Amino acid sequence: MTGAGTNHSLTPITGGPQVILVEPQMGENIGMAARAMANFGLSDMRIVNPRDGWPNERAVITAANAAHVLERATVYPDLLSAVADLNAVYATTARERGQMKRVLGADEAVTQIHGRIQGAEKVGILFGRERTGLDNDEVALADAIITFPVDPANASLNLAQAVLLVGYEWFKQAHGQLPFNPEERSPPAKREAVVSFFTWLEDELDTCGFFPAPEKKPAMIRNLRDILLRLSMTEQDVKTLRGATSILRRGPVPPVKKDDPLTKGE
């Protein structure tokens, strides 16, 4: 998706866990992480000892529609101060650390985090440096590890990708609904309308000689109905199919000539 789907008249969704970037190296990556947060309704960013200082112009440039995330971001000199007020901390990593910690997928972890936040707890998720990730001592501060199912030969995610994966699971858990669902535009067709369409279509096909022999007709009708029933048709589907097949039965409509007396005066 691109920015074409963004409605700038709406107020951004805010809240969620604290997204803690530990010693990020490039402003561009901070900006892209902020953009990923804004995509999924996360608004609280904490930055631990950023290499290129803060504020950072490159972060603003790459943040796109996430200025509100950067504006409220807070900077800490070290990780201990960044997590001091939190009730729970989760650490993202692609490597097995040899620590006796629970290892969770992002979906399971976010289910826990959502429950904790609903219980008025403050929760943070740690994301490590672009090149080396979190070190073992930083992971040791966490209650549990979040990891992702990835190809072991290419297990490293960049900072914004990791934030986006967690953000996606957060938005599903906390907000859930899709922005639009075309299937909701028309209610499911009642069986009476579906059977009426079947009967009409079968009569039309019979008139056109579709059924080659009387003894084959029942099986062909059942197969045809099975095909159409797999569509789980809506009311609009039935109307559209009936209209389309009616036009085919009538054949092409001849073009209206310009000198046709019926069109004069128009």
C-alpha cells in the first residue's frame, strides 16, 4: 500500500506499549520506525542514547506522516533509565540467547501486552541496534523474548521491519477491524432468491439446448448449482448474474442510427 489510502482528516490512533529503540545508529531508521508505529496506532517512542544525537533531521524526513510520534519521543542516556517506570519489558531478538526466558511469537506476546495495558500496567518492547541488536545484558532486563518465524539463513530484520511486525500484531489485537470490507456492501442472498435464479437459469439453458440428453440433465443441473453455491452469493451477486445472463439470452442490442426518427429532437 502507498500513501493513497491515508485520510489526513482523521486523528491518529495513539497508545499501546512503549517502543524502546536501544542505541539506534541512523536517524533514517528512527524515522522509518516511527512511520511503522504510526501505521499501527503506536505513539510512544523511547530512544536510548542515539548515536547521531536528538533531534535528528533525517528522522523527520523519513517519518512521513508520523511527526506526532517523533514530537513526543523521549530520549534516555541508558536502558535502565528508559525502563525504570515500566511494569513489564519484552525484548525482540532473532538469536537464541541461552537465557531461561519465555520465547514468544509476536502474536502471543502482544496478546499478553494488551491484557497488561488494559490492567493499567506500562509495558515496553526493546528493539536493538541495527548492526548487532540487543546484547545479552539488555535482554536479561526483559520478562520475555519476542522473536519472528524467519528463514534462518536470513534471520536479521532491520529496525523498522521489526517494529512494523510487532505493530501489526498490536493493531489486530487492540483495534481489529479492517479499514474496509467489500463483502459487507450487500447482505448474503436468501435461499429463495438463489433457487429462483437457478430455476430461471436452468430454463434458459434448456431453451438454448445446453442439456444434450434428458438423462444427463439432472446431474448437469446439480453440478451447475454446486458451482454457483460455492460463490456464497450476496443479493447483489444474484441480481448481477441474472442481469448478465438475461443480456446473453437476448443477444446483442443493435446500435441506434443517428437518422433514426425515434432519436430526432434529442
